[in-house]
Amino acid sequence: MFFLATADAEGRPDCSYKGGMPGFVKVLDEHTLAFPDYNGNGMFRSLGNILLNPHVGLLFVDFERADRLRINGAASLDAHDPLLPQYPGAQLIVRVQTRQIFPNCPRYIHRMRLVKHSSYTPTAGCAPPVPNWKRWDEFRTFLPRQDGVVQPGLSTYVRRWEQRGIFYRRGVQLLRRVKRLIG
């Protein structure tokens, strides 16, 4: 797992967690690494930023051994990359041409260990489950058609979100804005 920092065309930053099964980040040569992009929340924050501004930062943290590595470079996206078949469920491949690679002081890393891999990580021959939130009526209009299926009885979930008040309303408003921007 690692954290991916991107910025939009105006330089406004964003950071996302990227996870996969062990080995999902591949070192292709001395200056290039690649990783898959899996189906996410449909907001395309990382991918959209990379299209506008290819400069990225990657932070790899090993919580078991208290170690971390930073990589800065330029990213590109390819939906027809020859590596795509190696990643079941991937939508495209992100390649990073590295500019800087350096270790980072690990003294404040909290020790943690992997309990289990996410059941949502695509693997060969096994379709991951659809997250419940992708089934909510409020989000269906913002997601690609293949993402989830609206199921009856979702009013329970909707009520829970409504009880959370302003966070819920702002989330739906933001998703509507994103939908208008991307058409």
C-alpha cells in the first residue's frame, strides 16, 4: 500500500490511499514503476489530477518494520498498457517516471500489522463484492452504470446518512457538482 499525492492544474493538492495485493506495484526499470487503477468512488480525483498535472508523490510506509520511502515523478495513464492483463479488475495502468527516490525518517511511524487483505481487492477468478454505499439511491446517479445495483430497503442507510446532517448534504452536493463537471 502507499499514499499517492497529486495536484490539479492550479496546484491544489489531493492525497489518496492506494492498495492491492502484495506485488501490485511493479518496478519496471531503474526509473519506472507501475501500478493498477481499480474501480473506486467514481470521483477520479487522482486520475483527473494526473491528466491535468502529471507530477506525483508516492509515500510507501512499512508499518511492520517502521520504514518509509518517498518517490516523486511524472505519471501517465494507459487503458491499453501491456501490463493490464496482469491485474484482474484493473481499469488502467499508471506508470511513474521517477525523478527522486529517497528514504524518509521513520521514527514517528506507529507499529502496526496487516490483519487481513481487503475483500474488495480484485483477484484472478474472484469478483470483489460491491460496497454498500454504491447501492444507495443518492449516489447511483453519480457512478458508472456497472457500479452496484440499487436494492430495495436502502431507506435504512439513507436515514442513517440523513441523521449525520450537514456531512451527508455536503457529500451529495459535492457529488452533484462533480457530475456536472464531467458531464
